[in-house]
Amino acid sequence: MVAAPILYLLIVSGGRYGYLAAAVLFVVASFTDTLDGEMARRSRLVSPFGIYLDTTADKILIAVLLVALAVAHLAPGWMAALIIAREFLVTGLRSYAAALGVVIPAGGWGKAKTLITIVALFLVLLEGDARQGGLLSAQTGPGSVLVAPIGPFTVAVWGLLIAVIWTVGSGAEYIREAIPMLTHPSRTVRDVLGQAADDP
């Protein structure tokens, strides 16, 4: 979560190497977060609150990065809005389910969504570096590929569109799994605990 404001400042400041620095920081933050989670699972130090805090921090990082890229006109605002809306909708559903003592497992779409989004955002940051005249200047081979439009979008933004589709699809899958819970709004934590106490 500490990386989020730094990423925002690197992108909106307009520095020559700001996007490249943001790309490196984003990859490092994503990698260390994954590593921390894996180490916690292996050490059996996983708690419901820790999982919630970890996933919320991930969503805040991605949301701040998307807002910064939209402000910098590198990512379409509607794409950023769809991803952010889905993330916090699912977070709200997960919080509601947790209050009822219900765990809704991530489906196949959700498990791949994070990786696809990280790769897409990394490519958008590299495109920003190319446009800003950084290490991947638009005059170089990789830079020219990144900034060249393919139809209405560049390669990176096409990747972001794939991430949007995957994100919306995984959100729909999650909502479908949550429907049985949502159709019983009168169910309270006390009900759940009472049922658990009655079970053999």
C-alpha cells in the first residue's frame, strides 16, 4: 500500500524516467506481495483478517495506478472505471460474506485475473516510458512497437482491454457464486454461529 502514492507521483509528475521507475516499482511491489502471501501460507500464519488486508492493499495499489494512467491519458478512463468498480464491488461482497461467516472461493477467472491485469498495466507503463522518451524511446525498436496503434488502441491498451474483459467476467462469476448468500439477507452472524454450534 505504501507503493501506491509513490506510483501515482512518478506517473503524473511527467519525469523522463518516471514511467520506467513506476514499472520497476510496480513489478517489485507485486512480486513481494505474492512472496509474502506464499511465505505466510507455508508458515501457517494466514488469518482471515490478514487475507482481507492483503487483498484490499492489492486492489488499492491497482486502483491508484489505473487512476494515474487515466489522468496521464495512457489508459482509457472507462477501462479504469470498470476494473476499479469490479474490484470494490467484489471486496464489498467478500466483506458481507465474511460477516456471515461465509467464504466464497475464487473461481477460475479470478485466479488468472490478477496476473493478466499486472502484465497489462506493466505494458502500459512501458508505453508511457516510450512516449516520454525514456529508456524505451519511441525511436527504438521496442519503443516504436509499443506506441504504434493497432486499430483504435496500442498493444498495451489492447492488453488492458483483455484485462477488463477478464476482470468483468471474473466479477460476474463471483456474483453468481454469491447469489445463494445474497438471497438470504436476513441471515445474521448469530444465525451462522448458532447453526455451527448445532452441527455435530
